[in-house]
Amino acid sequence: MKRYDPKQPVVYTHVPKCAGSSVLRLLRHWFGDEYHKLNQDEHRDIVLPRVETQDRKGRWLPNVKCIHGHFNHGRGYGLPYFYPELNQYFTILRDPFDLAVSMYFFAKGRSRSGRFWFRGEAVDLNDQFPDVESYVKAYPYWMFDHLPQDVTIENYEARLRSKFIYMGIFEDLQTTIDNLGKVLGKPTATLPHFNVSTYDESIPEHLRQQFYADYPLLKKVYDFAVGTYQLEGYEFPADGGPAIPPANIQISSKSDDAATQQSGAHVSAI
């Protein structure tokens, strides 16, 4: 993975339903006024704003160190083209099947109360997707929109290593936050949990393996994060500065059992 350069802004590419509401508070604590959260306003269909990162001479602006947003290719503001001058990202991922299931229950709950908005309109996803099976079989494409658009099944490992300083996993969230702090040279912190969704349907387990077969890139990217998030082979400076990644780190084979599966849970933190 890339070594973090504190002199340049870093992008937190926030995949929905991956603890973003909790991480937001942590990033504000770590970066203070140098942290910038970009918000898409779905109520008025206003696209993601853009915070400038450089002055007219191409020098990094000192008040911009971390940029956080749902960078969404489907809405026209994806990575890398939305911030072509930036080349260091971090993110937190989740098993893609569990992520799709979590998004279904989130959207379902919001739809029931008229609080699920898309492009300026309140949308009821229950009309289109009457149960969890119909959703995960037909509507996972939004996940691809949050990946950098130069990532493919053929090049994903090289591309991720060239752009990401860190990729954590939702299923081991406190370790992820501890290690993210090490990568950024920030103090350790306990991550609070906010924004919890209720699961009120059973989840057919046979859907999982079919989902992985239908969307192999999503699973490979997630497995890559599982294999690297523990920072094996990294060096940790005594002064608490950013961790130093090894020149070459191999993906671990622990992806199937390192993360606790969430599909049987009744609640899930966003």
C-alpha cells in the first residue's frame, strides 16, 4: 500500500453502510478544521460540492488535509476523476453480500417513513423490492459506483496498492480504527456506534454464494482489504508518525475466516 504523506490531502472514500456515521466523528477529532465532509443533498438533487485543494500555483492548501465523501460514479462525481490531483485514499469495506443486505433494510426502514430520498424525490423501495432476496439479486450495482473507476477484475490489486494508504474492514472495526490511526500517525481512539438499522426479515443463506459468483470484483476487493488491514510487515516509527508499509506485501489467505459474518445479526451499524 502507499505510505501516507501528511503534506498532501487524503481522501476518505466512504462506501455507504460501512460505519461512516461513526468514522465521521473520529475524523473531525483527528483533523479538526482541516477535515472537510462533502454532502450530496438528495432532497434537492444537488450534486456533491468540491473543496479546492491547491492554490493557483499548485501548492497544497494548508487547511485541507482530509476530504470525506460518497464519491459516486453513477452520479458523476466518482474517483479518480473528481479529484484527479489527489492520489492517496483510504476506506472501510464490508463483505459485499452483507453490505447489500444492510442497505436493503436501511432503505426499507427509511421508505416506510417517507425518509428515503433520491434525486429530489421521496422513494419507496418497498414497491420495487418486496423482500431482501429481490433486492440483492437485482440492485447491487451501486456498490461499483463507489469504487475508483480505473479498478477492474484484471488490475484491482495493483490499482488499490497504488492509491490506497489503508483499507479497513467493518467486521473488525476497532482494529481497523486502531490501524488507520497508525497509518495516519494519529492517536488511538474508541469508535462510537451510531445509526443502527433493524433487520426484520430472515436472510436466505443460499443467496450469499450466488452473489459472490455474480459480482466477483466486489468480493475480490473486499478480500484484498481483509488480507491487508492488519498491517502485517509494517514499521511503526517511535515518534508516532505515519506507519511505513513494506515494499511488497502479500495478500493473506485468511479472508474467509478473519472477519465475523454479519448476515445473521439483527442489527447493524452504518
